[in-house]
Amino acid sequence: MLLAAALLAGCSGDSETGAGDAPTREPATPAASPPANTAPAGEVHPVPTPLTALVSDPGSGNLAGLDSAGTTLTLLDPATRPPTSHQVRLPAPAVSVAAGIPGEFLAAGDGMILRVDAGTRAVDEIPVDGDLRSVRSRPDSTLIAGTADGRVLVLGRDGVVQRTVTGLASADALALTGDTLAVLDRRQTLLTEIASGEESLGLALRAGTGAANLVEASFDRVVVTDPDSGQLLVYTTDPLVLRQRYPVGSSPYALAYDRRSDTVWVTCTQSNEIVGYDLSTGIPREVGRYPTVRQPNAVTVDADTGDLYIGSATEPGLQRISADQRERGQ
């Protein structure tokens, strides 16, 4: 793709110099949703708080949702109807949540990683030097954390820092494709890869005009939402190349990937919708569009069933759209 090649050539120099000297901007935010005028698809269940982030644990099947203040993590068991919920008060505000090893969730906050057991709901604090914006667990149980000042930290499970990579303005979201780490810098709207074992940044590409969220997909791909330009961007890593652009519109924001069908689902906060795109071909192919709860800032997918769960950031509601319903075209 000529466009991707041009961008790659234009940004490779940034990766060599650290990519930190470029102008920065305020991070992109989701567009405010109007009142919903269409009933949400599927089922909507009450939850204790509005949700700004949502993640599923492949080990337990449970979900974890973060409230707007970042002080409460709501653990949900979707196997029950309605989902059973338990609130976990966090010892410090968190800004993001991710799945850890099977049976646990990880939350990133100022000066710490919080490890939350999905079963016992016990919280373990891991002190970290930095205001964390993102956290991920690797298959070997080591941890990766991104900071507000652009550092990427590789830590042992005990929290001891093993390696530090610097040079970004902020390290806001992380994705793993094999041994390669992709880091989204919202302040530079930049996507950068870091090879396994490296202590410096790799190739970097601009991610639209206002990148917001990041998720990994099969076949060494990562997907980025750009609400400012209304696009969905699909990259491959090692080396980093822009492969596809999807003109979504309506302020695409939250992302979830269904490995069973090779489909990425993106919420559109401007229209209160969720849209699915088949990633198996080289051209955009929409495979589903459904009305959602108001302000759908959070979404995740159950890895076993393919069911979608969408969280509202303005109203305490959790929406479920089952894979069976989508297959029936309802």
C-alpha cells in the first residue's frame, strides 16, 4: 500500500530519535452521545455504576467494569441472568483495566498496578514509580506498564522493573502481537512498536488525527480507533505497516476483537451504535450494526461464546448482544 509505505518512511526517523520531540495535543475523547431514540439491541441489565472501561477474563468468564472516578471495579458474572455483580473498592483511582493471567484483572493507577482476583475479589498492590496509564500481562506472567510521561516498563510479577523504554510523550494503551509490543501514544496520536528484549523504540506511524483506543487481533495485527477523523485503522506489526482504513464515522471509540470470527467491534458514541467489521479481507466489510445503550464508551467480547457486552458511561446499564442473535440477523 503506497500510503502505508509513505507513512512508514516518514515516521521511521521519529522512532530512531525517540519520537518524543514532535508536537503534542490533548488526548482524543469520545463524542458526547445524544439521548437514545432506538431501543438497544439484545438485553440491558442494571449495574451499580456507569462504566468507562470493560474487559473480560478468558479464565473465569467474568467481566470487570471501571467506573468514571476509577475508584470502583465492578466484577460481573455473565453466566447468571441478570449478571451477578460485586463491587471492589480500589485503594487508589485507576485509569484503565486489563485482563491479567487467567482469573485476575489488572488496573493501572498513579504509582501502582492493582491486581484483582476474579474469584476472591482480593486486591494486591504492586508499587511502580510513575503515573500509570496502561498495563498488560504477558504469557510468561511478566507485566508491561505505560506511564503518563511516555515510559514503557517491563516488570517481573513481583513488580521489579527489568527494562525501561523511553521516548514517547505518553504510553496510553498496549497491545501484544507475539513477541512485539505496540504502544499507542494519544498525545502524539502515534503508534510505535517495541521488539522483544529491546530497550529502545522501534518503527512508528501516525495513527490518524486523534487516536483513542487500541486492540490486538490475530495474524500480528492491531486495530486503532480515531474518533477525530471517524476512522478505524488496521496495522500489522514486525514491521509496522498500515494495512486498512475503515471510514466508520460517528466518532468510533471503544474496541473489542472476536477471534472466532476475525471481527472487530467498534462503538460509535455519536450515534449510540456498535458496528462489526470483518478483517479477513483487504477491503472494509461491515457485518453488523446495532443500537446500543447511551454513551457506549466500553465494550468487550466473551472469547468462548462471542457475546458482546457494552457499557454505558452515563447510565448504569450493561448491554449484552449474543452471538446467536447476531447470526440470526436480529
